[in-house]
Amino acid sequence: MRINSKGIRILLGMFFFVCLVAGAVASQNTFTQSANNQNSTNPHYYPKNINGQTYGSGENANHVDVLPDLIHVGSVNGIAGYVMNKDYLSEFSREVPLYDVDGKTIIGSYPIGAKKMKYPQNKNGQTYGSSADASSPEMEPELINAIGVDGTQGYVLKKDIDGVQPKSPEEAIAIQNSRSPGGRDIPLYDVDGETVIGVFHIG
């Protein structure tokens, strides 16, 4: 009976140890997966103020979805000043309220206008990304996301989409009259802005 009792204790001890290790590994995998999921959707971890608003710098954000609720733009008498996300992305130049970190106390005003998002650049120094992230046509990247006539995903040059810009009303009429009723085709590029991978049709 002693041998059997000792063997059972050893088996129970081993079982407990295996369960403990397996639980730790599973917990670590769950934490890693959760962190990875958060990183893919929002790579910036901004702190929150007492009202639950996120706050911080917008300089490293390359997409409007990852900007905090309150964006740091300077300070007044040593107090950090923030503007609201919606004001920061405004398409109009104007004075907007400058808030304390609580998002309620106004400590001044701040001159602001349309902001150009920091689009990534390819090896040739061209900016690329979605035109939906631009607050105005002037803020669009040089290479704009597009889907070709055959479903290929790539980029089109902004200058190709814009076409020749008229310098007078007469030129505008001449350009309009010379356009084909069926639209026109422009090259669809890889992200390098050089390799043609398809065709994009402008109607």
C-alpha cells in the first residue's frame, strides 16, 4: 500500500505540474494574440483623461483612425494644450479652442487649418495611401490606392488622375471638348510608382 500511495502522489504531482505549465503557456499565448490584435488595429496606445478621452501627439499617426481624441499642439504658461480631433482635421483655417488635458477647460486658442496626414513613402520618396484619409484634394498622396479594370489592386499617380490643368477658361473648354465620351485609361502601378501592373479606367 505504501508503494501504491507513493506512486499515486508522484503521479498527482506530475499531473499538477503539467497542468500548471500548460495553463501558463495558454495564458501567455492569449495575451500575445490580444496584443497583436490591438497592434494591428491601433498601433498607438494613448492614455485617457478623467473624462475617458484619449490624448497625445498626432505626429506619428499616418491614418486618421489612430489619432487621439485630444491632440497636443503646444503649451500655454507651461500647461500642455490640446485641440479636439475634429478641429485638428478641419478643412478650414480658423482659431479653435485650446484645452487643458481634461478636454473641458479652455486655456487659449490655436490657429489651425487642414492637416496633411503623414503618408508613408516608397523607395523613390513618393507618398502613397488612400485619398479617403486626405482632408482635401490638395492633401492627397502622390500615389493613390486604386483597383484596376481586372481587379488588380495597386496605385495610380495623382497627376494622372488630375490630368492637364487648364490655365484659362479657353483651355478648360478645349480640354473638355477633346475628352473621349468613354473616359480614359491610365497606368496602374505597384507601390514603387514605376512598375506598371495594370490599367485603371477613369469614366
